[in-house]
Amino acid sequence: MLPILAQHAATAAADAAQAAQQINLPALAKLGAGLAAGLGTLGAGVGIGIVFGKSIESAARQPEALPLVQRLMFMGFALVEAQALYALVIAFMLLAAK
């Protein structure tokens, strides 16, 4: 039983070494860049929708507080949009990596 396990472990180690040689790093960098840009902008889109939706709801409930709500809304919009810009910068950094 033990020699069979040792042979299986040696075969698995050889397969892992061969798979490691077949990994294409530029392809993985492009995949990571796409994921960074896509998920970063997805999160920003959801965040912007929440910010503007809640500000409209707040202005409808209390119209006299509209100037304060607008100021906070645009500050929240800028912070959420910065997330998308950071994701785009990371995507460009991954594409430039060699």
C-alpha cells in the first residue's frame, strides 16, 4: 500500500511542476486587470445608485434640508467615484506589468 502512495505522490508532484511551467503570467495579468476594472466599477455603480437614491429620498422627506443633503451627496459621490478610479489605476498597473 505504501509504495502505491509514494508513486502517486511522485506523479502528483511531477504534474504540479509541469502545470507551473505552463502558467502564462501576462495572461493572468490581463485577467486580473479585467477583474479589477470590472468589479471596481460595479461596486462604484452600486454605491452611486445608493448615494443618489438616498439623497432623493431625503430631499423628498425634508425639502428644507436640501442644501445640506446636496453637499453630502456630492461628497459621497466623489468618494465612491474615487473607488472606480483606483480600480482603473490598478488595472493599468497590471497591464503594464511584465
